[in-house]
Amino acid sequence: MNQPNPCAPVEVPNDNLAYGKPVTASRSLSDQPPEYAVDDNANTQWGSGEHPVQWIQIDLQGTYRVTEIRLLVGQYPAGNTIHRVQVRASGGDAFQTVYEFNGSTNDNDWLVFKPDIPLENVGQIRIQTIASPSWVSWKEIQVYGELMLP
């Protein structure tokens, strides 16, 4: 009888385009690296260890049509924040701001950006925090959409 090995690791599909992708940041605490923002684990976080302005950037390793970006806030204390969602085309030079969250946020809030028209030709995403009462940190960054065919 041919049975799968229950102890063998299995690659489980994940619709989150940012999951496990290469990520860089303006700064990071040694025990809160940027990879923690794209690990699909709300119990870990990227922590900059500094106040704004700070950023975290994800290379999607392809060209995508993006329909939704979700951000899980890591913040203490609560207060007014400004976060810019920026995108860059694959192989592009400059980031373009496509949305700005501006308002009061708390730890564990989800900030969700769903553009009216999907964002085309996206290769990298950067979240730039301009204002916050706390050090800049994200528990999760999730990106949804589809691969664009050449």
C-alpha cells in the first residue's frame, strides 16, 4: 500500500504573495528581523527599534496584479499614525505612493487597502511609516493578487 509519509514536510500553498519573499528594511532589531513580517505568524513581528521615518520592502519576485494589501499593526502606545503604501514595477527605479493610511491605530489593528482598480505590474511593495507614537513595527504584511503573464 502506497501511503504518504506523515513526518515528511509538505509545501502548503499560500495565497499571500508576500509570504516567505525576500524582505529588507530601513532598520531592524536583531531579534525582530524583517522576515518576521512575511512569515504568516501574527505572534512575531518586524521591529525597527526606531521612530519614523522607517520602511519595510518586499520583493514579490515576479510581476503581479495586486488586488489587496493587509497590514497587521505592531504598536505601543496607540495613537495617530501615517503609513504610505508604495509600489514599484519589476525592474523599475522609483516607488509610487498608491495609498496613505492616516488615523489612529492600535496594536493588532488590521489596515486594509483594496484599490478600486487592481495595481498592475507590481514587483516590489514598500510600507513607509511617516508618523507614529511608537517604534515602527509590523506583525504581518499580506499581499493578494495574481501573477501577470508576459
